[in-house]
Amino acid sequence: MALARSLVAAGHRVLGTTTSPENIDGMQAAGIEAHLLQLGTNFGAPGEALLHSLLTQADVLVLNVPPRTAATGAYPTLLRPVHRAVAAAGTRYVLFVSSTSVYPNEAREMRESDAISTRDAASDILRAEGHFVPRYGQWKSTVVRLGGLIGPGRAPGRFLAGRRELAQGNAPVNLVHLTDVVGVLAAIIKHETWGHTFNVCAAQHPLRRNFYPLAAQFLKLESPTFKDEHEATGKTIDSSLVRSLLPYQFQHDDVLAALPYC
């Protein structure tokens, strides 16, 4: 919705789908041409016809279907009808919203080349990304792997508040503010920055044991506690590629300074 509102404000025609009838009025009020569409086991000919109709009217498909909506192993299957529809409709551009969870949880920096999207990858999300890697020049695509989302309605102080003796206190946080997610996605569309996979994450990565107690205190909630561990753990997401190629200035690289904006 945040991206759609931004695109509407920039003068674009935006068509959107939702799985929930109660969302239709709010989408229409925001200037979005809203439609009900439910992927999954009940997706049939009417859904295929609607999806084809929408895609033939659009230059860019922004595909943001959370993996949690699918059972283990089912996410690529869930999105397969969208892949077929993109090919059939002659869609020009696909912007696939993915996740930095595709990277192994190892104590090192993770760059885009550390996880390759193919149709036979071990990860459900990587296999889904592989659906939309263009073949035979049918379309152009960019994959955006987001860090953990923070922003309005997603205050990080609530994530772990009150929990005790948590593991991985020495792991870095890999978070990104909604403002920067919208800014990056809109900039990719505006500047036609296709053919890439981008990590999108704040530049600063404080340790979990330092960040989450401060985030909870900011909301006057009980601080979480962490086990007394000494070894470094957890990946650090490197977002230097998107910063070097896309003309967008991140607004919330300091995730502690971003707390008032969540």
C-alpha cells in the first residue's frame, strides 16, 4: 500500500490485487484500481483471466507475495500461475520483492552472489525468484531482497520485548525502514534499473543485544535479555550494490535514530 500510494502520488496508474474483500474500499480510496485475487489451490480459470487482463494493462508487475502465505515447499508452486501469466501477457518488467532470509546464517557479510536464484535451488524463495529470471528475452526483471522491515506499525521494540535469555545476542541486525523500501522500489521503476538482484538494508548493523533493549525502552516496554555468549554469530547484509547503481539516498541508515519513525 505504501508503494502504491507513492506511485499514485507520482501520477502513475496503479492496479492492485488483494486477497481480502475488506481491503477493497481502502485501496480504492487511495486511488488504486483494486481487484480480488487469491492464488493457491482454488486458483482457476476466472483468476487466470483476471490476472491476464491486469497484466496486459500494466508496464510493470510488482510482485510482493509473502512466503509465509505458503506451506513449506509450496511457495514456487503458488507463484507459478503468475509466471505463466507474465509470459502470456507480454509483461515488460517484473519487480520481485524477496528476502535476505535466502542467505545462510553465517558470521560474515552476504552479497547478492552468495545466493543464486534458480528454479531448482534448495530455498523456496530462491526457486520462486528463479521463476522470474527472464529467459529468451521475454521480460526484464529485478529482484529486491529486503532486510527485516521496520516502520509505522512495525516498531522493532515490540519484536522481542520481555523475552528472556535469547540466543544470538552477538548477531548483527539487518533491518530496513519502510520509507527506504518504497524509495528503492520507486527508484528502480523510475530509472528502469532492470537486470539486477539487490540487497536492501540499512547500512548500520548494531548487535541484537544492544539494539533490541534500546528499542524496547524507547516504547517503555520491558527489555529482552540475551544469553552470555562470546562468539560472533549471524550474517551481515551488504547493500553496497544498490547504493552504487541506483540514484536513491537512504533515509534511515541509522536504525537506532529511526526508532521515532516507527
